[in-house]
Amino acid sequence: MTKKVLLKLHLWLSLPLGVIIMLICLSGATLVFKNEIRNALEMPKVIAPHAKSVKVAYSVKAGDEEMVGKTIGKFSSKDAPYGTTTKRDFFSYVTKFHTSLMMGPVGKLIITYTTLLFIFILISGIFVLLPKDRKQLCQRFKVEWNKGSRRRLFDLHVSLGWCALLWLLLLSVTGLGFGLKLVPKGTELMRLFHELHIGSWGGMLTKIITFVVSLIGASLPITGYLLYFRRRCKA
């Protein structure tokens, strides 16, 4: 497949899917620190009312210390363990949006296959601008700020894409694993995929990187759209 064909595929896929990719990345960035924000604001842990069990890990009411670390069976919204709630909060709705665009099964399919195509978009972008030598490789990570707005936009699009490529692929592949239900629920593999997807596997450092990379992922469609429409206006 020639670079010209790859470039056309990269463009044709990015134009209709760019907005969805941007929303997926922005909602993902919002969720990276949801546990830290909930704890800092002393927000109760949100659990599904139909959950089979829940492990009480924190925010235990005085006199109920014996409940810490224990697993409780089914419960209703009235008898949810102290420190938990079945009422959705802001992050619950963001999670629903991130996984299904709040459109149910149809939205989940859109998210899953947009993620699959996003992987192709990322890889095709790299192959289109594959450097021929060390000088070109270094150029892929540089932004020429003084060579006009179009060159600046192009360099931002390319350099940010190259810098975040591997991490974006990690987030996309793990997200795709959830979407295609390739990971069995309740297993160590599921836990590993979840930690990789939210960036918690390496502590606060990897969560910060995941947050920044998610924002970069959201910026790529924006710079891409600006480049495309500026070129169309001049044509």
C-alpha cells in the first residue's frame, strides 16, 4: 500500500470519526483522576444497585469497622453500605458517555469500532510520515513556530502524534479489548487491562501521563480539521 493511498485513508477516516475520537479522549481524560477527586471531595463510592457484591474498602461508619474489606451481597438503594451510593454522580455519567455515548448498545458499537479505526489512523499517520533518516526523525518531534500558522499546525499535529503514539495505542488496544469483550470479567487479566487503560499501573506518574496523552489524543482531530479546512478554503 503506497503512502498516497494511506494518506487518503487516513484523511477519509479522520474526517467523519474525528469528533467522536475527540469526545472519547476528552471523556477518558476526565475519568483518569475520578477516584482521587471523589476521595478529596468525600464523595461516596458509586456502585450499581443490581451488583452481586461490593467490597467495602473505605469511608466506614463509626462502629462498623468490622465491615472493612468484607464483601456484601445484593442490596437496594436504601441499604447500600456506608460510604457508598447507588445514585449516579458526574463521573458515572462521564463513564457512560465514554463507553457508549449514552446511546446504549448502538453507542457501544460506535465507540468500539471508532477505537479500532483510530488504531489504523494512528499507524497510517506514522507510515505516511515515516522518516528517511535521522534528521527527518528529529524533525518529527519539533515544532517550527516561526514558519507560518499552517506549518505550525502541521508540526503540532505530527509531533504530538509521534510523541503520544505508543501510549495512545496502549489506551486504544485496552479499550478495544473491553469493547469487543475479549477480556473475561472478574479475572486478573481484566484487572490488568483496566489498570493499563486508566494509567494506574505505575502510580501517579502513569496517571498523569495518561491524562496528558488523552488530551493530546483529543487535540489531534482539532489540528487535523484545521489543516484540512484551511487547505480547502485556499483551494
